[in-house]
Amino acid sequence: MASAETSKGNTQRGDTLPNGDVYVGNFDGLVPHGMGKYMWTDGALYEGEWDKSKMTGRGIIQWPSGASYVGDFRGGFIDGTGTFKGVDGSVYKGCWRMNKKQGMGTMVYSNSDTYEGLWNEGLPDGFGKYTWSAGNIYIGSWKSGNMNGRGVMQWINGDTLDCNWLNGLAHGKGYCKYASGACYIGTWDRGVKDGHGIFYEPGSKIPCNLEVSECATTRDGASASSSSNETVNVRLLFLLQNLCNKWGLRRFFHRPKRISNGTTPIFYDDSRNHLSQDLPNASLSGNEHLQENDVNKDLVYEREYVQGVLILEQPKGKDSGMLDSGETQENTWQKQARGPMETIYKGHRSYYLMLNLQLGIRYTVGKITPVPLREVRSNDFGPRARIRMYFPVEGSQYTPPHCSVNFFWKDYCPMVFRNLREMFHIDAADYMMSICGGDSLKELSSPGKSGSIFYLSQDERFVIKTLRKSELKILLKMLPKYYNHVKAYDNTLITKFFGVHRITLKAGKKVRFVVMGNMFCTELRIHRKYDLKGSTQGRSTKKQKINENTTLKDLDLSHAFHVDKPWREALFR
């Protein structure tokens, strides 16, 4: 085909490749370089910049289906910022990474729904705002295309639900404010109310600390200016998240690593335009309507739900056995699954031990995380697979100066536990911030019968337990089989171990720790707790001592559990 020499020395010509594709444009030797046009045999067409045979720079690509993309390319991938128009009429404008939506972007779907927020692996993931074509709005956290984490749903009629969400459903603590002025504070379980809660009639005095998150905007009198301000507020939150990621403060806006090939978000409850108020039971017929001045403004109801069904209700303050008079729902949540504990303060007997533990974990996790992920080997197990480091107060070539006391640190099987944390989807930065951040640990003031002392991270996601030397040896001995079990059954219900460490003080005292997941860290109300050991000897609790905070035993478990057959089979496997 014809060729010509360009002013920069590159050759401009057109070639038909052996596979039938056609390229017309600049070459650098034998490879496309500079501006050029490439047409595939299936009819797809790219026109734009090339760098050493790769689409790199600005360009436009059109597919035979009618879809198109205009924007940045890098290394042959859609990478950077650009606009994609789908065959169904949907439009995405924002950031990309290796052909997938990644970062900040706005999507207008074919049904006129809109999402503006953060994306990860092609799905909404992080903080974002979704607006349905009917006018309903959700602003909050997302994970793999679903509403996950804290968020606010506002319906077009003015009802608002501020709650934790799981896979698109309300799941955890929250409260809803109805357009009528009524309010319900309680717990949700996969989209339905569950457990104790408090209902405030319209006009009742609502706790002053219950204000719907600022990300939910008022609809009444909404105008173009308010919509503009709302967009600015959302963008400021995105900027704050990027700064937090840059400074390592990822626990405030955690965006977990999830890989998915899907492209369309999944939503629930999008057909509903209001929330049911579940007004207190009353039978009004004919002309028996309540006038506004007849309503008791301070009438508050205590309620109990079981999977969305109201089973108990009475005015607050009566002896119902549900909530003590004057006790708030928040106080009840705080009492759940927690024994007496105290935050470790300067001067506390465990203060320097806590500082040493935090310094050591920060050091070893920071050291092992940059190492490329690999499968563990036999020499990664056992007491000899360890990292040992001395932490002098003045610091050293490898350790920072600190305000604790001199100590030796030993981290057992670091590569094994690094892989276990990955299997359990524990982000390294999140892990360090939870245990080693600015907050102190909390110590359970009454140790267990074993004599071990328990510590909790401030967010209560992780439990740290002291070990005897014999217990440490047993744990390390069983670690290979434990690792293989977790690898084979990633949804296992057994205790999750995240790390085993030892601190040696100058006097020679050695303290051994294991870091575990806290199974009581949940947004849901815990109705019953059981400590099951598989024995009948002394395994019952005195009935007069049982309350919501009691840990029951084997013989107290008188329930038969009926589960779906696939769940049963999975559990037995």
C-alpha cells in the first residue's frame, strides 16, 4: 500500500494484517506508533493515538453493536477517563482501569436511573448516590454493586430510612422517619424489622441525637440550587475518601477488594415508594377520627418484632420485660454480648503491653504486606518460621523510636497468617488501623477460667487473647491442617485466627498473644448466647439468673433448627 515519510521521521501507510485486520496510520519501524486507525474483521473500529503497537492516549472506539467509547487508553486497555455509551442507551462517564469502571464515575442507566459515586472492578463500590427514575434516592456505602454499609434511603413521599445495609436490604441498627412525623428506632434483619424497638407517634418528642445523616437532603422546596449543592457535597466526600486512602486512614472509608465480572448493579425495594408506618394497634370506624389536639404528644411505644411480625407492643414505661423504663435502645445495643471492660489508659497496668503489641503488629504487617502473595511452603510453618526484632526506646535502623519500654518482638508464621487474613478478606491497612490506630485497646476486666486476659480493638472487630506456652505450641502444631481447612472451606464457621505473637520484656517476662475475629461484633441484636462444649456435666444455667446478657450452656439449648437442605449439606461439609 502507499506510504509516506512524516516530518517526525515516522512512516505513514496502510497495511492489511494476516488475520484480516486493517491499520492505516503512522508506524515506527514495523509497529503502529502515533495517530492511526485500526479496523477489526468483526467491524469494530479504533481511531486515535498509538504507542509502540498499543492503543495509548486519546482515542475513540466503536463496536458493530452500536456501543462506543471516547476517552483515554493505556497499553491497549481502556484506562483513564472517558465516556462509554451502551447499546441499550446507558451512558457512563468517569474513570476506568484496564477496561473496567474504577474510581469516580456517573452512570445513567437505560431506565433513567442514575448512579454517581465510586466504582471498583466495574461495579458501584464505596460511597455513592443512586437515584431511581421514580425519584427515590439512596446515598451511602456500596459493595460489589449492592447497598452495603451505612446509608440513607429517601422515598419520594418523604419517608427516610437511615440504616446499615447488606446486599441491598436494611440489615442492622437504624431508624426511619416517616413523612407524617412518626419515627421508629430499632433493628432490621434482611429487610424486615427484628427485635426490640421504639416507635414515636407523630408529634412525640424524639431523641435530639437522632438526625438523619446529612447525605439525605430534604425534598420539600428542592430546587436546582439545592441539587447543585448536593452534588458538591457528594464530591467533597469523594475527595475526603481519596485523601484518607492517601494518608492510610482507610478504615473510615473502607473499599474492600472484590472481583466480579458483572456489569449491572443489583437493587432491592426499588418498586416500593414508601415505608409502612406500622402505627400502633387501634380500631377506628365511622367518624371516630382523632383530632390533632387529642393526640398524646409524648406517647411512645416499646415494640418487639420477629422477622417483620409485630408480636408485642405497649406504651413505654410499663413493666414489659422488654426495656427498662428510661433505658434507651442504644443502651440496650451497647450491653449486648459484652462483659465488663475498660479502655486501657496511660498508667493502666496493661498500658505498655498494649503499646508494645501495637508497635509489633504495625511493624510485621507493614513488613510482610509488600511481599508478593504466594502459596505457603512447609518451611512457613512451625516455631522456627518467625520474625524477631528488638524495639529500643530510642529506635534503631529498623524500628522507630517510641514512648513505651524496650522489648523484643516475635511474630510466628508471618506468611501463613498473611495468607489467612487474605482468605478471610481482611484488608491489611484496615487490620492495622483497627488494632494499631490512634485508639486504645479495651481490656475485659474479668478474665476467663483459663486465666487468659482478653483485649478488644476499639471497634471490637478483633479479640486479642493471651496464651500459655503449651497453648502456643498446640496452635502452631495444628496450624498446617487449620490452614488447609480454611483454604478448602472459605465460609467455615470455626474461629478465625489472624496472627500469633510474643513480647519479651527486659526482665525476661514473656507474654504470648493470638489475634482472633470477634463473633459478637454484629449490627444485629443477639437474642441468645450459648457456650457449647459438647458435654452434659454441669452444662446448665440457673433459670433465675437468665437475661439477655447471660451466656447459656449445652443443656439450655432446647431448640431444633430447621434449615434449607443445601445449607444443611454445606454446614456438614
